[in-house]
Amino acid sequence: MKKRRLALLLSSFMLVTTLAGCGSKGDTAATNGGESKTLKIAAFEGGYGKVYWEKLKENFEKSHEGVTVELTVASNLEEVIRPQIQSGNVPDLIYLATGRKDALTETFIKEQGLHDLSNVLSKKVPGEDVTVKDKMLPGFVDSTATNPYSDGKTYLAPLFYSPTGLFYNKTLFKEKGYELPKTWDQMFALGEKAKGDGIALWSYPTNGYLDCMIPPMLAAAGGIDAFKDAMNYKEGFWNSDPAKKTLETIGKLKDYLEPTVVANANPQGFKNNQQLILDNKALFVPNGTWLPDEMKDAPRAQGFEWGFMPYPAFKDGGDQYSVSFIEQMYIPKDAKNKDLAEDFMAYMYSDEAVAIVAENAKAVIPVKGSIEIAKKYLDPLQIELLQMYDNGAKAIMGGFAATEPVEGLNFTDVYVGTVDSVMTGDKSVADWQKALQDASDKLRAAIIK
């Protein structure tokens, strides 16, 4: 019945979305008196390319006699994989992150069509004396991005990660004698000093970028539990002290915002807001590790050098946090070779696989020691950005709990969309807080169990 519901839901998606995908046949078969197995892997081909998958396939086959990895890598992965799932030809392992328009991975989550990865986490990494879970960077398998249900189990494994934080110009800070703020009090004191130099404290590309700023502020104000409470629409959360402290702090930033930001905080003007950092017109902008590449051809102040830091704490010695966007891989519950898929997934966290990915995809897998391995293949700026969690910041991942649609409510519009109005003074922090609590109450009743 569950498989039938999944097939029906997938069919309904095909009627309303542009699709893409991948998959192929190949089940266990006996040959020459022995057992030969085919592991079917379906992988999204994005900016990392596909060469690394070919290398991983080759090495895994060498170490697993009788195993053939049947690999399909496509930029339109959903389009290929949907009809195969409907026909019962399910890949054994899928690399496809959440957050894509076609929401295929979210469909697996909603229909509880994912295999429990507890066994993978307890496996020894091939050729190494450490379990997968112990080798993983802290926090990477304890969020809604990997644990979508409230059962304490992991169903999606993190593959690549991109930290977010505050970008600034190192050279400007040196020239002005500014110190990086560790707390929000220090941040506002710096804002006053910068005002005297004719420089705004901050900018933001669009209000959507606040979705990587609010969570670390909530965690800094009330611990990781405050972040989790927000993500799960806990009753009364937006009236709690951590929520008030976070919203009021963002409201205070209104007085330190570069004046042109709100007018440009849209898909057409967002690069103008990022340019403010390059022109030394603002000190900080929230963004992710992709920013330097996105602005690589933009003009900049003489001697400009990218700097990157986590969001401040609320007290001296307090924890500083950074949201990391992660891309996931998973094993469908209906996969025919789940044991072999678990072995391959464990292999993905080996030093050998980490090196293959770093060399051929210029990306880093979130395991201990990966940065040292990647230094051979990535440029120094990439390494510095990815070292966010090696330098003391704590990782936050995941998003709001999945809910059934609530008519007339777009929570994103309330959650971050209100920021522009707060910055212009058209709405107060109290207005924002009330709207968040009202919307959260409605969504709590619609959480998918």
C-alpha cells in the first residue's frame, strides 16, 4: 500500500512540474557458479560534474569482487528516476538533495520511503579503524536535514556541505584597526565606530538570506534546542526569550543598514548589495561559500581580501554558530541491494573517497581530516571557507518540519519576507513576532507525522 501511494504521488508530480532523473536495470544474478551483484546508483550531476562518480565506481568495484556498479549521472535526474520508481525499478542509492523544485527527495520523506541508516553509521569506514558516525563532523547527522522524523534515526546521509556566515574585507579591517566582533554587543560597538568612518555595518542580498542568519542567532540565544523548537513550531516559541532576543537584535540592525539595501534586495539588484562589501561601503554581508565565485568578476577596493566569520554570540565566551547547507544521499526502502548500498555509502566517508571527491569535484565531504586531504586540491580561499567548523563555529543544519499546506499561508513570507518591512520601519519587531507566532501555531497543527 505504501509503495502504491508513493507511485501515485510521483505520478501527480509529473502532471504539474518539469521533471528530471536517472536509473537502470540490474539485479543480483548468478554467473559461473558464483554470485554477481549489480549496485544501481542514481546521482545528480550539478556543478561538481560526474568524473568523481566514475572514479568512485572504479575503486569500489576493485575492492568488491563480483560487484558491478551501474551508474547513471544526470542533470535531469528526477525526470529519469520517476518512471523507473513507478515501474518498481528503484535505484539502490540516490544522491539528490532536498530543496529542489521537483521535490522528489521530499516525496520519499513524506511517504516514509527511505531506509534507516543506523547500520551505516555503526559500520567501520572501509580500511579504517573508525565508524562512520565517529568520523563524521559533529552535528552533521543530528538535524532535520538528515533525520526528518522525530524518531531519532538518520535516513539521509550528508555528502557535500557549504557553510554560511558573514563575509567582510580583511584588508579594510586591518587598515581601520577594526577587530572582528565575537558578541552582538561588540558588533554594535563596531557599527558605531564604522559610522564615524562613513561605513555601514551591514548589508544583505535579499531577505531570503536571513534564513541562514536567524537560526544561528536563535542557537546563540538559547542553545541548539531553541533552533530545534523553532523548526518544529513549538507552542509559544516566538514569544520565548531566545526568539525575542534574536528578533530584537535584527530589529536593532535597522539603524546600521546601508541605505540602498532594501531597494536592491530583489533578484535584479541583490548583487548591488553584495558589491557594497567589495566597495568598502558596508562591513558585513550574510552569504554562503559560493559568494566569492559569484562575485569573481566584480570590481573591488584596492587590496580587497575575502574574510568569513560565524555569527556573533550573545555573551562573552558564548557559542557561535553557522548554518551549513548540505546535499544528501539515501537508500530507498524498496531498493533491492540495500546491504551493498550501505557498504558503498560507508565507503563514501573513507579517506580514499574524500581524496577522489576533492581532486575531481573540488568539494569536501564532512568528515574529520577531510580539510587536510583537500588542501592538496582546493585553493586557499576555498579551504578557509570550509574550515569554519574547524575554527570553533558550531554547525547547524536542517529546516522547518514538513507540514501539510495551510491555505493562505506562506511561512517564508512571514519568516524572512518581513525583514524588509522591519528595516524600512513599516513594521515593528512586535508585528513580526506576532505574525511568526500566529503562523507557527497554524503550521504546528499541520505537521506531517
